[in-house]
Amino acid sequence: MKTFLPFSACLTLRPPLTTCPRLALVLLTFALPLAAAPTANFVVLDSLVNLSAAHIAGQIAAEGTTSLRYSIQEHPADWLLEQHLIEQNSELRFLTTAVAAEGPTPQLDLRIRHLAANYSLHEASADSLIRELRVSVSGSLASTDGSVRPLPPFQASVHDVIARADVQLVESRQYQFANAPQPAIPDDFVSDFLEPLVYVSAAVVTVVLLFTVRSQ
């Protein structure tokens, strides 16, 4: 599902929003900050992780349980998913694998498969970059009867166009997973744009000098 947002930003969401009604309000609050570009990479990634937590919350609700064991595979942003997961399920008692449970308890295992920013060249302008921020989360849920079912994978990405000069504004010193290297300006841009510009500028200067000499 693609939802078009202000300033040519595009959100791609899988599964579609219609399968996860609880995501509607989260998506609305996510779209609003994008109206003021450029939004920091971490802010966008945080919103996407929040969407993934809402998606998982819908799967947990089907279990009808009041307590849940959980584990998240180690990742630089695992704390972020954990934080949003607990916020999205405030009515549940979350237990880590190190805490003993009273009676049979469902087990949730999650993995952040991808969470990153990426920049690619913009065909129309060397001063601009196409920015992609993408989050992918998978997992499984083991019921108290011993059955294990995989959760529908969550994938979401945002694409927009930012100026090269704004990269330092959208990146984070604290969260390295929100940063990415910039692609270099291609050599053909220098030959196709800068060199003709130099020649035209030189020609203009020559004409100006010629008329200046003639006028004297």
C-alpha cells in the first residue's frame, strides 16, 4: 500500500493498513511531521518502528492473554522496538525470558530484519538526493498449547527528496543506524553540466570584454 504524503514523500506499508485498523491513528500522527521538511531520519524510523509495534499488537490481541514472554534479537535499535511494543500493549504484563511466569504463558520472538537510512542519486539534480528510510520486522508467537505461528512480516518504507546540504541536518550523532553514506557526484555530471557551464561562462566574458574594448 502506498500513501502519498506532503513534499513528495511516499510511505509504503506492508501489510496494508486495512488489515491493521489500529495503525490508522499512528499513521496520521506520523504523516503530520513530514509536512515540515526535512524531518530527521531518526524521527521517521521511530515512527515506522511504532507502526510495526502496532501491527504486532494486533497479533498479540488475538491470543487473549494478560501476560506475555518476549525476546527481541540483538540489534542497535532493539530497545526502540521494545519501548513501542510495551506502549502499544499497556494492558499486558511483559516478561523477559529471565523472569519466571505463573503458569503457561505465550512466547513472542521478534527480529528487526532491516532498519536503516539510504541515499541514492537524483537523476535531475546533483544537489539533491533520494532518501529512503526502511523498517522490516518479523517474528513468531508460541501459544500456551505449544503451537508456534509466524507473524505476518511487517515492512514499511518512506521515500522523499532532500538537498545534499540538508543531510547533516537529518542525521544523528547519537543513533548511527539513522545515518548513511552519501553517494558521490558522478563524473558524467561534471562533464555534462559543469564543463559546458564553464565554456558558456567563458564565452560570455569574452563577449563582454569585446564590447568593452569596442566602446572605448
